[in-house]
Amino acid sequence: MIEDDRYCIDILVQVKAATAALKRVEGELLKDHVDHCIKEAIASDDITDREAKVAELVDLLAKR
């Protein structure tokens, strides 16, 4: 679009759409991670794994 010298607003609309789609994918991945990986770690007797999984999630969320 940029190479075709499209109108700036048209490009920005496409960028916003792509960003929104990525945010939806991110949300689904985060939900899946919590539903599986985090739940399994919490239910396990492996305290080290539990702490590591929670720390990973906290670090990820802090990057937002």
C-alpha cells in the first residue's frame, strides 16, 4: 500500500485491523496457556515448575 502511494488513512485503517487481529490471537493464546499450562502447574506437586510458570506469566503481562 505504501509503495502504491495509497492515502495515509487507508494504510492506517489496515494497520489498525492487523493490530486488532493480533490482539485477538494473543488473547486466545493467553487463555489457552492459562487453561492448560498454568492449571497443570498449579495442580502439580512440582513447586519449582509452578513458580516458574507463574513468573513467566507475570513477566509477560508486565511487558504490556
